[in-house]
Amino acid sequence: MNTKRNISLRLRLAIIFSLISAVLFALMGAYVYGSLKSEVSLRDDQSLLGRVDRIQAIIQDNQNIEALKRQPELYDNMMGNKENLLWIVNADATVLIAVNPVGVAMPDVNTLVPPRLFSVGTEPPARMTWATVGEGDTALMVIAGKVLTERNSMMAAYSRNLMMAWLLGVLLTFVVGWEAARRGLKPLLYLSKQAAAIGPHELKLRVDEGSQPQELQAVSAALNSMLARLEEGYNKLSQFSEDLAHEMRTPLNNLMIQNQLALSQSPTLTGYEQLLESQQEEYERLSRMIDNMLFLARAEKQDTVLHYEQVDLYTLSQQLAEYFEGMAQERGMRIAIQATGVLQADTLLLRRCVANLLANAIRYGEPHTVVLLRTSTGALGTDVVVSNQGPPIDSHHLPKLFDRFYRCDASRSRPDDSGGLGLAIVKSIMQMHGGEVLASSTQTETEFTLRFPTYTQ
């Protein structure tokens, strides 16, 4: 059971679009938030440093610190709001002036070391800086600070706004992606409707490649190619069914007619013997046809295992010539052997393949001529060639010779032939070996070539 959920392509695209947008928006928001936070911190630090510098100048212009103590409102006005802090401390750590509206604890002056800017993690948090004025017993330390409560609240509000904008942006991109996917997938829907209209009786129909976008043109071309193969296979299957019915009807009709004649006449021992002999020929013909059909059906399976061996072509040719010698002599023909070399192939299949070609050459060759069996090796592989002399085969027949049940002339059918499957078997055997079979015919000679690849594994 397939537990994987089938999510629509439209939803997948919308989700992917949203995820990409979410990552991009998050990165952009983090960058903007970080930049703003850095800029605000930098401005606050510059403000603190500038404030300390101004207070230093005031203190230096007013040598009498007692006069400064009498004007604390001067510093309150300088601070400007309740978040600003100021302490002026003398050399013995006595606080001379303190501006601390929110009650932040003053840092220990004895622990203050560079750098001048530092943060205080108290509640509320603060950012501070310090500087010294004068030397010795008259030295003063100025400590200025700023409470970070307002700044932190502002950044928190800004962060929430960014989160809301991020969430809204992701939702909007999902909706936009959903609609964009719907519009973008319309050609695919149109393609599926065109494909759905094609059935067993409309295999000639094809998908319109020109109306498809560029990304779907390759799919349309592949679909049309598949439909062409299906149409070809369907036509071949229909033709095969017709040819099979025709081929099997002939021997069955012969058997029925012979039985009907036997039943209509007075039975005699001689008549029964002739009837049985005639029927035996028809049974053998049916048996050969069925065996050939079974072989072709098994050969078409992709898991067929070949038993490769080193085959001596001369020895194999001599054995086949001896086997067909009687058949050749009946027609006054002779088999000539010009075979040499070694071929790596399945011995039984190779023997059957060459035997079919020899039988075909003897059966349809001109009487009192020579059937030649020869071999040659070239750049394209090893060729096993069977040629016979006789009337030519028309060029329009040559491409169809290896189709099942195909005959150039049905009248040339003989009781001992292969039922129109001999050359089809040859083609299947060569395909199993990764090779090919070729046929050519001239005014005086017909030649069949079995071409095995150089390296057959």
C-alpha cells in the first residue's frame, strides 16, 4: 500500500514559492532589523560621548566646583529627559552632582577601566561612558549614561511589526503562488485533455506540440512518439491476429475436408492410411507453428538469458550443410561453405538462426544452383551470410520479410515451411544477441546477412 500522500502539483508549487519567499523575507527582515539596531546603538554612543565632552568643557570653564554645585538645574536641563543619567565624582569618590531620575545604581568608580563605553545589565538596563577632568586631588570623574528602556521597547515594537509583515508577505506569496501555479499549469491540463481523448480507436490522433509551451514540447513529442509506437504495435497485433487465424484455419480446414471425404466414402484400409498420412502432415505443420510462436513469445521477454560460447563457424557450417544435404539434393542444389573464424554466441540459437536461412534458401532458390554459406569480419562486427540464386524479391517486400506470417507470395506456401515465422525467429535471435539481420536481392541472387557485434557479452 502506498502511504505517500499525493499532493497536487499546484499546491506543491504554491508551498515551495511560499517557503522560498519566507526565507528571503526572513533574511531581509533580519538584515534591516540588525542594521537599524546597529545604527541606533551607534547614535546613542555618539550622543553619550558628545555629552561627556560638553560637560568636561563646562567643568573646565568653571574652576570653582562650589559654584557648579549651586547650579544643578544646569545639568538637568542638559540631560533633556528622564532616561539620561549623570554623575560627577571627585577624587575621594564623593558624588558632587547626580542626575538619576529612574534610580539606576551608579557604577563603582574604582572599577572603571577602558574602554570608555560599557553596558550595565541592571534593571533597567543602561549604556554608560566616563571621562576624567583635571589631575591629582582636584581631579573629577564624569559618568554619563542613558537608560535603554525606551530604545528596547522601540526595537521590540519594530521586531513585532517585521514579524507581522513577514507573516503577511508569506500568506500573500502563497495566494499569489497558488494563482500563478493555476494559470501556469493550464497548458498541462490542456495536454491531459488531449491525451484523454486518444483511445484504441483513435490512435492516429496526436498531441498538438506547437500549442504547448517550450517546457512541455519535449513531453508532447515523447507522448506522440509513444502513441506512434503504440499504434504500430496495435496494428501489428491486429495483423498478427488475422494472420494467425488465417494460418491455423488452413490446416484445420484441410483436416475437416479430409475427414468429411473419408466419412462420405466406404472405408478401406488404404484410404485410412492415406488419410492418416495427410493428417499427420497437417498436425506437424500446426506443431511447428505453435513451437515457433512459443519461441517468439519467450524471446521477447527481457529476462531471457543467453548461454554464450565460443562457436567455431566452420564446424557449425559443416554440420548444418550435412543436415540439409538431403533437402538440397531433392532440388538438385549444393551447399558451398566458405566459413572461418570464431564467434561468441548462444550455440543453439545461432544454429537455429542459420538453419532457418539455409532452409529458406533451399526452399525458394533456383533448382540446380549453389547455396553459399560464408562469413566475414569487419569493423561493424562478424557477418554470417547465406545467399541463393533465384528470382529477385521486390524492394517493397524486403522491409517486411521479417514480420510474422509475412510472405511475398502466399501461393509459395508449402506444407513443410515455417508458417511464415522463420525469418521472424531469425530477427528475434539477432536482437537477443544485440545484432541485426539484413536482406538484399538482385536480379540473380538473394542474400541474408546476420551481423553480430564485435563484442557480444
